[in-house]
Amino acid sequence: MHQIELRNISLQYESVENPVRALQDVSFSVEPTEFLCVVGQSGCGKTTMLNVVAGFLKPTKGEILIGGKTVTGKGLDRGIVFQDFAQLFPWRTAQRNVEFGLEMKGIAKQEREETALRFLRLVNLEKFARSYPHELSGGMQQRVAIARALAYNPAVLLMDEPFAALDALTREEMQRFLVDVWRETKKTVIYVTHNVAEAVYLADRVIVFSPHPGTVKAQIKITLPRPRDTLSVEFLEYQKEIIGHIVERK
């Protein structure tokens, strides 16, 4: 269980004519086992922030700490799940996809196979271990991606709109599934989404980003009991509050 800390993170894309500030003094922390959602308008820097935490981008200023250690690049302490179904290797079965991170860690074959099957069981896909990605539905592919991200036991889980491309019914099913998996694994999660209802359903706390440049505008703690009733007055009030922060002018 690890805390994530972002300290005064800024990122500027250099250009001869017009440098672009993507992030400006972004500071927040995520407590161990906390589920944090980040929302905001398109282009406000949500995904850029997640890519900085993942180590794909280097900030112009500031530092990120995971478990008290400074992030200096990519690492196996972070599990990552993207929106794109193409994140799975099409030439590998579901089981072999889940084994990938374990291979990178040098885990022996028998232990890799046992671990992969355990996490496929966790996401209710053990029967599809020998199936290839093209043989699986979109929701099933995302479950394989989540199993792969968890299998090598990362300290934290970073998720960038993983259910955005799914149909509404599958998305709701996956949200319920993700809450169950999070409770089981007790991971620290940063989850980026444009869907405010999804954020209220999933999160312990929601951070609202403002755009141009991206920075933290508001933080809202969600105190609703789980499982959450998406039609309750309290749920809808949280949605209204968060949307108010998103559309409010500076």
C-alpha cells in the first residue's frame, strides 16, 4: 500500500513560436488504498498528468513520489490500463497477456502461469485463458488488461478512461466489477474520466481539473456508502456539485 504525492508539477511543451503550458503547479496526494478520480473538460491535462505519474512524460518542474520514492521514469511499481483495446498483444492469449509483466520481472514459468490464472479467476475469465483478444468482447478485453496490470503486483494502478469505448450497459457492469476488484486487491488508484457519474460511483474523492493550463480546481470527498445508488438524491447532488466546478469560469 503506497501513497502517491504530486508536488508542484508543471509541464510545458516547448515551441519556437508559442510554448504550451499543459500543467501548472499541480499538487495533490492519494492515500494508500484510496480510489481517486480526476475529471475536467477535454484538453484540461488529465491524461497528461497521468502520463507524468506513469513516467511517460518528464515534468518541467516539480516531483512525484510513490511510497516516498521519487519517480524518475517508467517502472513496474505502476500498473496502467488505457482506453484502447489495442493495449493487449493480439498474438498472445489472455493468459499470456497477463503473464507479460511477470516475464519482465523474471518470474519463473510455473509461477507466471499460476499467477496469471489466479488473476484471470479474479476477473472471472479463467475459462477464456487460451482465447486471443479478437475472440473476446470489449469488456472482456478490458478485464484482461486489468488482470495484467494487477498480476505483477504494482504499488498503484493508473487508469485512463478504460471504459469510455464500451456501450452503456457494459460500462456499468465494468464499474461494478472494478469496485469489487479494488476492494479485493486494496490498490491505490488514480482514475481519469470525463464521465462525472462514473467518478461519483467509483471514487473516494474526486479532483476537478481546470484547463489552459491544467491545474487542480477543486477536491470533493464522496462519502456515499457502497454499493452506490446512482438514482439517489445524494448521488445526483454530488454530480451537480462536480459539474458546477467543471463549467464554472475562473
